[in-house]
Amino acid sequence: MTDWFFAGDWIHKRFTYPEIWREGPEARAILASSVFPFVTCAAFMSLAQWLGIHALPSLLIVAALAWMIGPLPLILTDAAFMKLHRVFVVSYLVGWLVKLLIGAFAAHWA
């Protein structure tokens, strides 16, 4: 849901450049990429378990650090070399941060 909310149709249709996207039906790509948020949360929860981190403040810090290690530099580097609208870049960044924070809350409650 985070990917749909932060980079869904309303942003995709208004703040993208048509030459960036593949032509044709998107159903297969959407279906394939729908698995990744669950992998992200499961991996985050496994990391928290492996490190023995259970306190919510610590989990939130780890989520923010993981965001700074992975999605933040990758998305900003992509935006530096590809024609991506700033709104789209920000929505991807926020979406990844929220996804990792959800993983932190899930790890805390598990």
C-alpha cells in the first residue's frame, strides 16, 4: 500500500516523463513488484531479531539508518542521472522511509 499511496496513479500520471516508462500493459510489472515491500519488511524484522533489538525507539533509528544506507542514496543517484520529476523522487523517498518504519513497528509488536 505504501508504494501505491506514495507513487500511485495520481503522481505517475501528473509528474512523470512519458519517455521514462516502458510502453504496454503494466499489470505484470505491478504484480511482480508487489512482492518487494513484504520482502523489505520481513528482512527488516529478521535483522532486528538477529541484532536483538526490540525497543521501538531503537527500531525506528535502525529503520532511518537503513533508509539512509539504501534507498536514499540509490534514489537520489538515479534522479541525478535519469529524468525523474522531483515530486516523484520525493514520493519514492518518503514511501521507502514509511515502509521501513512500518517494518520497525511490526518488529516491535512481533
